[in-house]
Amino acid sequence: MAPKITITPATGTWVVRAGGAVLGESKNALELSEGEYPAVIYFPRGDIATAFLDDSTHKSHCPHKGDASYYSIVTKSKTIENAVWSYEAPKEAVAKIKGYLAFYTSEDVAVERV
């Protein structure tokens, strides 16, 4: 059975930081909840400084969302490989996330509500 996926507006202002820099801030982020997984914040592409992102050859497939494209974050001190993903042609049930970017959080990348 497929996990239940819900997409709702993420309340408040959200920021993503990497390598000591703010990559983006948004009041228009979306929160995607999928089954038992932690919720993921998706940022509108226009709210992210995409100059810090490099295309990656890495791809993945989710049977519920579709094919994901990945990007690496380039900071002054290092490149954080495959830290960002996007569904450029998501399945109809999750079409709201088209054109949005999500970030893997780590010691190098933070996604926070401010």
C-alpha cells in the first residue's frame, strides 16, 4: 500500500543555509509529509540562490513522486554532493512540488523556520 502523501503550505518563513551562507529564504515553501518519514520542506526555485548549485548526474526514482534530479551545493570551502533534489515532472498526485527544491539536512546544510 502506498504511503499517504500530503502537501501543505509550510507556515512561517523558512531558510536554508550551507557553508556559512544563506542559500534561500521563503514564505512560500511547501511541507511534504509521506507516511512515517519526517516532513520535508520544499522551496520555490525562485527563492533559492541557484548560483550555488551544480547539476549532478545522480538520479533517483520514487514510485509515488516520480524521478528526482539532484544538485550539489558549492560553498567556498567544499562541494556538498547531491544535497538538493527536485522533481521536474512529478506524478500528478504531487504536482504541487514541481519547480521546488528540497535539501538533505546535515552538519553542512540546515533548513529552519525563522
